[in-house]
Amino acid sequence: MLIKIKETIEYLTGRIPFKPEIGIILGTGLGGLVNEIDILHTIPYEFIPNFPVSTVQGHHGQLIFGTMGGKSIVAMQGRFHYYEGYTMQEITFPVSVMKFLGIDLLILSNASGGVNPDYEVGDIMVIEDHINLMKDNPLIGKNEDEIGTRFPDMGYAYDPALIEQAFLIAAKQGVKLRKGVYAAVSGPTYETPAEYRYIRTIGADAVGMSTVPEVISARHMGLKCFAVSVISDLGVPGKIVEISHKHVIDAASAVEPVMTGIIREMISGYGG
């Protein structure tokens, strides 16, 4: 893994003019945040050594380097998922690359199904904790001590200070945020009504198919994490309807400008 990381870093550092401070992973329907970036360099995933290639509609598949809010950033426009057939190590490889490029904060976004009966489609949920139901973990296997500790603590996987900051920004902008627990499943099927009930019963507020592997990897390396989830459909009794991937993309895209405004101000005020 270290050899692959160093190969990729050598390729990228020969093509980018700066060291990024913040990494961003843009999820389903939320790639428009890229329009807020002053782009200096864009590299398609297929050109980057050891990078997987995104196969999902709505995930463009390119690494973007630039500035936003006065900070140097690297953004993944499109992520990788377990259901695409990638291993957990392949899914999280870009997080390791961003860490070795120099970031100390990882911002993630996704679309999810709400199982909290108080939620509505279009709500933005700040993730305060997660439940891993993917039956796998990116840290299984030999541990690379140069990357992180064998047994990383996940007590504060999502940075409390950044969560508080997000709510202060949202209040100033007149935006209502939710705060909740995100359950990650493997997919690619959407959940059955019984699965929705189970996920709610064990303590989750929303369910999706990403983010948790990347956060585990990021915390393994000591990165701070902040994640938001757009509620794109509801897994609540009486509110469950048939959905499609297009439905999810459309719902996430509708609230993208609101989420973008919050993240832009967070980045601008970030002090490391």
C-alpha cells in the first residue's frame, strides 16, 4: 500500500503547484460544489496511477486541485463504492493519497434515506456518528504503522468543533440543519421496509452506501472529518415510495446550493 501511495504522490506532485490543506469528497448529486472552486488543475481518475475509476451516474471521476475560501484544496468529483466491486482498500486509497499530499481535514458529502420520522426529503443532516453495516472494514489486514495505529479510536470520528461551527453558520444563513447518525450498508439495493425499521431501531437517523469506509481510513491517519448527508428519500412507515437513482440525484441536487454555502464558509473560516 505504501509503495502504491508513493507512486501516486510522485505522479501528482509533479503536476500540481501547491500543497492542499483540505480534501473534499463530493457525493451523489452534490458535484456542483466544484463550481465554487477556483480550479488550477483537473486530472481524470483514469490518468492517475493506482486510482480506481468511478462507474456510477452522477460521479464525474476526476481529481480537482484549486482554491476555495482562501484555502488550497483537493476535491474528488465522484467517489468509489463497495457495491461497484472495489475492495475497501481501493475505496479508501484516495483518502490516503490526500493525506500524504498534505491535507489535515476531510469534508465528505452524500445522499441518504431518512429513517428518522421527523425528517423530510431535502433535509441536510450533519453526521455526528455512524454505524458500519457493510460487513467489512478498510483496516482489515496488515497494518502500516507509517500510515496509522493498529487500533484507531473512533469516539469522535466526526469533529465536534466543526459540527458546532456548521450549525452556527447555518443559523446565520437562516438554514435548518439536522444532526444524526448515519448507517452505512453495502448496497446496491435500496432497503426493504423491514430493513428500514431495523436500521432505525439500532439507532440510525439515515442510511446510505458510502462515507463510513473513508472516515475510518481518515481517522486511522489522524485526519479531522466533517460530513453532511442530504435526505433524498424516506424509509419511514407510511412515507416509503418506490425510488430510483435519478430520484436520489434530483433530490440531492435541489439542496446543493444551500449545502455549498455552508461548506464554503466553513472552509473560509478553517484554521487547522
